[in-house]
Amino acid sequence: METADEASIFRALADSTRRQILMELREGELAAGEIAGRFPLSGPSVSRHLGVLRGAGLIKERRDANRILYSLVEERLALSVGRFLSAVCPEEVLSRRKRNRHNDTEEI
């Protein structure tokens, strides 16, 4: 995954409304109207949030007659957040330092 690609994910996650939309979708797909009904926002505002999440690849949509249904792309969220956490997690940092020290002593 490219750096710009990951940046779009974290920009999408920076907004509390978008994080709440993701939470609402964890139980399964919802129609756009159902999502909008759960927030004190205008329809266009909810559509913009859905567009950002879709653009980041965190949700997908499918048409069912005249409704648009949204669902999570769980693996994309898990992989990008997991990769970030493993890079900054203290346990991973210590492990990486040990590997580097071990590699440095082998080169001597």
C-alpha cells in the first residue's frame, strides 16, 4: 500500500462522524437513508462523509433497486491500522532494535 493511499485512510479516520459511520456499519450493510437517519446532519453532509470513506477504500457500495447499500471493507481498515501500529508499537520498536543490534554485531 502506498504512503498517499494510507494517508487517505487516516484522513478519513480523523473525523469523528466518519468513525461513527464505520461503527454503525460493523453489524452489516446499511442503506444511505438508514445511515443518514442515525446522525443529526443533512443528507448532503452524510453523502460527503460516505464519499470520503469510499474514496479511502474503507467502505463499498452496491445498488439494490433504487437504494444504495454501504458496507465495511474490514480487511483494508485492519491492514492499514495494523501496519501503522506495528510500526510504532513499543514492542515492535524494541524487537526491531534488537534485530538491528544483532545484525550489526554479525557484520563486525
